[in-house]
Amino acid sequence: MKYKMALVLTLSFASSEVFAFDKNDAASLVKKFTETTACQVSDRNEENPLQFKTIQLREGMDTVDGFGVQYAVFWKGDLGCYGGRGADSSNVSIVERSGFGTADPVIKIDDYELPDAIASIAHVTDFYGSDFKKQFYIKGVKYNPDDHQISPTREVSYLVEVDYFGMKIID
């Protein structure tokens, strides 16, 4: 009986270590993703403190394997290289564990495009949210019709909700 109990405790401890994935891992996964899909991405540094900033949107349904865990990772770069090497834009990648213990977390790309209103922000000044609230705020400046090309002046702020089917602006 003592041996069976020790075996059960060992297995439960070992399996709780299976899902050791956190915000830093989500940011690292997105950074690797950008290295293969974007032609220009800067590293997170003092000049760009928002680069690869991560918010945990949802806690996994099961703490053993983290099924359902979801993160939002902000980054600035030229996804797809559509504008040449000088066309950075704001991006938010959603990292999710869509499968049980046999599937690693992945970056969801099909249904998680930023709404146009956010994608057109010329300069993002803040990206924040409380963990496990399924939403994030993004603030920045956009161009007014009479603004000069490098001087947007219209301040904007959006609250974005993320579910398992995409992102939408709710405020």
C-alpha cells in the first residue's frame, strides 16, 4: 500500500510539471514566429518596452496540461513583408493551447486578426490588461486628415475582447 501511494504521488507531481508554460514562453514563441514571418522586427528593449509584452487572457481549464490557456502578445513589425523593410505595423498574436497534453501551445492565426481600427494606429503607446479577464487595452495615436505624415495627433484607446473565435472591440 505504501508503494502504491508513493507511485501515485510521484505520477501526479510529474504530470503537474508537464505544463510549465507561462508569459515568457508565450513571448518567446511569438518572437520565433516573427523571425520566420516578418521581415523586420525589433527586440524588446528600453526604446520599445511594449515589444513582446504579454497578457494572459485565460487560465487553462486543467492545471495539469493547461488546455484552453490563452495569451495575447503585442509586437511591432512587418508581418509578411508587404511594405518592404520599412513598414512596421502593430500586431497582437494569440497563443493558445488548443489540445490536451499531447499538443504544445500554438499561435492562432486564422481568426485572430486585429480589427481595422486598431491595425491603423500609427503609434501604439500602451498595451495592458489584467490577467484572466479575456481582454486587453491598446492605446495610441492615429492620423487626423490634416496631420503631417510623421506627426499623428488623434489619441485613441480601445478595449478588445478575445474569445475562442477572434477579437472584437467592445469599447
